[in-house]
Amino acid sequence: MPQAVGVTDTARRGALSLLLRWESREGYANLTADDGRLAAMPPRERAFMTALFYGTVERRLRLDYAIGVLTARSPEALTPHTRAALRLGLYQLLYMPSVPPHAAVSESVALGRDRGERALLNAALRAAADRAPTSLLPDESRDPLRYLSVRESVPLPTVKYFAGRLGREALVPLLSAFNTRPPLSMRVNTLKTTREALLSRLLTGGYAARPDPLSPFGILLDGTAAVTTLPGFSEGEFFVQDTASQLTTLLLDPHPHETVLDLCACPGGKSFGAAIAMGDTGRVISRDARAAKLPLIREGAARLGLSSLTVEERDATLPDPAHEGTVDRIICDVPCSGLGVIAKKPDLRYRPLSSVGELCALSARILAAAATALRPGGTMVFSTCTLTAEENEDTVRAFLAAHPDVFAEDFTLGPLSSKEGMLTLWPHLTGTDGFFMAKLRRT
């Protein structure tokens, strides 16, 4: 956690501005924070502001419960400005031990726009500073699931869903994993260097780097660092990719001179991994329906020195007659609810589970269209970064029932083994993103 020493109120006002913009639904938290106007801030202040903003978004549910206790009002009854200032102050009191309580109170009160707002902020935050944090939580004995929901800031429907799927014993570590920031995961470009050589460069540079125990070409980096300043970045010796996504390419197992189709490809990591595994031979067709995102793939491929990629704008739900029955391997990493990556994208936790049905229907259309391109004997990997059975196992089984010429093939990835050709990576067990993958083969 960035230290608050030397941080001025500029960082807190910046966090307040970001929080108000995010709540107005101008974009995702990561897009809200990626504001060029803030680049001129001193690094220490920018780091503090970013940690405060993301942390407040992540812990919004618990902060709002505390607001209700302290003010005897619903958070929705307050103005957006008052609510945001209270959230920021409470986050510093509850989650930032580097900030002295008196500073968290006084600096947050200073964010008030008038005397009345400052008085409310002062009364609520001083009361919070004087109370035990546990007094700002529901009674665990009366409703243990609601207690966990508030404590871990995960919506109650999501907590109930995973309680029903996993049981109470696994529920607590899973919710904890949702709030544990994972290390930076890097995939080595083995066309330019080795994992050992890049590890040596990182360690020599003073970075806390170690080999990824699950990926043979992965490196984990603890702490915070600007990716573009890391050794080897400008030379294209690595790209950022979570371990789970690296395993998807390992499962795909592309061979030199084959044709690989990557649907919903942005930002391109799986395409890059496939091209590297093929020795940059053959052809990798990277497709995405979002034209504005396609430059990310082109720029990444250029930095990594990959020439076998073809980038195309195309709707993945539409069959492609030009490639009917000819593609060797297909990656279907479909849009999903994102419950597996909320440790990195905290605002995703607030998406309603009611959207799952629509996402399942979309996945079914993508799978059906992709299957038309797969050659006999070809392999297709279906994957998501979520953890609901409806989006994962149920979707695969429904697809297989409708496509008798495709079957699920069991596999192992190091210590991990599939069941019925499917594997779920639970973040509290693997230390990776929450992820699902299935290996499908055409007869």
C-alpha cells in the first residue's frame, strides 16, 4: 500500500473526482483511472490517489453499510459528493494504516463543499475513528452470509450463489481471494529470450520476481511497477498475461505452420502465445468485433516481433464460409460475467447475476459459429474468466449435445487435471484468476 507521507490533498481530491466520474457510469474503474490529465501528478501522489480510488471502489459495499450505521441514513439519500467523500474517509480509516486517523478525518472533512456538508463528514468520520471496526458490520450470528457479504464487499446474491455451489468451508477463502491483489504475471517471449535470462535481468534490477509454478514460460512479479519500465519490455521479451490465460495456450497446443483462429481476441495475449508456440510460423487470425481495440493487438505483435498474426474486425457469432472446416485450432475466450477477475477489476463484482443468462446465449452462438470453421480432428479451447456453472460447464454440455461430431477431451496441465474435458481454476486454490477452460475436438 502506498504510504501517505508527503501526500497533499491533491491526491484525495483527485480520488474524489475519479470516484464521482466512476459512479456516474462514465466507464469501468480502470478506464476512469486511466486519465491523461492526471499524468502530471508527482508519482507518490498519483500512487496514493490510485490506491485510494480502487480501494474505495472495491470496498464500496462495506463502506456504504458503515455510512448507514454512522449517519442513520441510506447512502442513496446523500448527495453523490457527500457519499463519495464519506467513502474515501472511511476507506482510509478502515484499510489504510499508513494514514493517521486524524489525517483521514481532517483531510476528508476538507473535501466538503459547505459548512453543512463538512459538519456531517466530521461527525460521521470522528465517530468511525472512535469505534471498533467490527461495530460497523452486521451481526454474524444472526445472518452469517450477510455478514460475509458486507465484510468482503461482495453482493449478497453472489455470496449466496457460491455458498450453494461450494459450501461454507470454501466460501470464506474464495471471498478473501476476491480481495487479494495478485502478483503481476508475465509471459516470456521465448522467441527472443528464456525465462531464466529474463528472471536474471529482473532480479538484477531489484525486482521481486520468481518463476510461475504453473506455467513453464511464466514469471510472477510481486509489488507494484510500471510495466513499460521493466527490463525487457521495450525489447519485446515479455507481455503481461495471467497464468490461467497462459495455460489456455498450453492447452491449445498449436504446432508450427498450422492455422489458429482466436475469436474475441483483444487485447491479444492468447494470439501472441499461440504465435510464439508456433515459432511465428503458420497463421494466427486474431478477430474481435470492437474495432477500436484492434490496434492493441497490432501494437503488441509489433513490439514482440511477431509477423504471423492477421488482425480482423469480425462478429464472432457469424460463421465464416471462407474458413469452413479448415482451421486447425480455435480459441473461444468468450464474453462473461468476469467473476474470476474481480481482484483486478473490483467494479465487476457489482454486476448483477441476472446478466448471466444473456451471456450464456451469446457464448452458445459463438461456439456454434466457431465449430463450423474447425477441421476434422481439430481442437477448440473454450474459456471464460468467470466461475458460474451456467456460463461454463452448462454451456459446454449444451453445445456438445447439439454437436455430436464434437467431444470433450480430458487433459492435464502440470498438477491440474480436467474432468469431462473441463477444468475450473479457483483463485483461492491456484493463486490465479478465476478461470474455466474446456478442450473440444472434432471427430
